[in-house]
Amino acid sequence: MEKYLPQAILVAHLPGASRIIASASKLTLSPRDFALIAESMDDAKTEEWIRELVKRGHGSPLEHSIFIFEVVCSRVCSHQLVRHRHASFSQLSQRYSDKYLRNMVVKIFEHTGRNPREAGFREYVGDISRFLSTNLSFEELLDIASEAFIVPPSVVKLKDAEFLRFLLEGVKSYYEALANGVPYEDVRYLLPQAVKTRLLVSMNARELLEVFIPLRTCARAQWEIRIIAWKMLSEVSRVEPLLFKYAGPRCILQDNRSRIKPCTLNEYLSGECSFTIERCPELVPKEKIRECISTALII
């Protein structure tokens, strides 16, 4: 994925979460001890119990799991992420770190042939000004700006060089204020919201399956958090395919709860399964839902 786009990778998870969750679901009905239930839970039985959880909306067993992601995104997007209150977050502090901004400055210095280690904030300002005064292509500006910023695909499609220049001007103002003695905690106010940040995000399977993935993979979700949601779904499906077999946008969650046999995302997209609901939660009529999901996959 291009470096101007957000990133999300799974860094840790509870192994065997599918079997634990399936066993927890059976435990609510069985007099047997959990260890005995789990021992007898093979892949076929695990999938059977998870399928029942999907159909019945029995969410509490899904909470016996944890998935931890490292996410790199803009501050625009991080403000959306932290609204998911059943998740846990640790975020790179703008008060104590200018990591991504310095990465950009280092790249500018490489472009101008100077050594950033010998420079102070005023030299940063001067080199950014010199860089911006040269006849730069859109691709050159994008290469530099994407060290510090998430850039909307619409800007890349339009090749809007002025948009990228505004981002770099924001960094120039940031270091100019630092050179004038303004403290780090205050110069943050000058930065565009496109500036990159890094978070560690922990969610259990219930938050992922019932809230985050359905809401944020939807075509109506903002493009940046939608990229992150689809990437997170891909990551968890790789390690726990049975648990996330029926995951997808809210239309899929809602439709699967009305079916005798749930369907997978690919079965809906290929036409093997047709939607039974008259319209999705976003009021898209059922004959248009498959097209809407396809749109959500395109950035």
C-alpha cells in the first residue's frame, strides 16, 4: 500500500480465540467443565457454534478474545477511532514527539544535499522554503509530504500540488514557531489534521464483529477509516478465519441474522447469496446492496 495511505497491522492476538469463543458459547448450555468442552471442540463444531452466535446475535462469548493492531493514520482518522469506547488505545504524543515531521525534514535535506544533524529549527525552516521554491513535480511533492501526512486519494487523483504545498507550509510554520521559543505542546496547534499519528488499538471480537467492522467497512464510512477497517478484517481473517467467516458491513450482519444459514462476504459479492432484507441500515434497497459493498472496497 502507498505510504500516503493509512496502515493497520495485527501485532498480537489471543491464539485459539475461535475455539475459546465457541466453547464459551456451548458452556452456557452444557453442564460440562470448560476444559472438557474445549477439548472436544474441533473445527467443524467450532464453526457450528460461531455460526449460531452470528444467527442469534449472542455476543457475550465473543468478548473472550483480544486483537491488537498498530495503526498509522491521520489525526482526522484517529479522532474517529477513539470513539469506539469498547476498544483500548495508546497513541503517539504530539507533545513529546515530532517523529513523522522530522522524517519529512530529513528527506527534504537529502533532496537539498544538506546534513540535517547539523541543523536547528531555523535551518529546517530555510530548507523547507528552498525546497518549496524549486520547480517540483506533483510526484516529488507527494513523496516528501507522505513522510509526514496522510494524503486523500482525491488529491492524488487530481494531482493537486497546491494541497501538498499547504501541508508543507504547515510544517514550516511549526518549526518556525519552535525556533521562536514556542513550546512543543503549543506548536501542535499549527499542524494540519492530515499529520500522521501512530496508535496501538486493542479490540475484542465482539467490538470487531458487531460494531467496528460493520460500521467502518460500509461505503458510507469516511475513506480513511474504511481502509483501516478492511485491512483489520483481512488481518484477523488470516489468523482466525472461522471466527470472522461471516464478517462484513452492517448489511451483511443484519441479513445474516435473518437467514437460516449465514453467508460469507464473498458469497454475497459473487451472487451465490442474495440479500433477504428489503434495505440495509443505510436505506440502500436490497437490489443495490451488492453494488454498494463493491464500492466500499474501492479506494
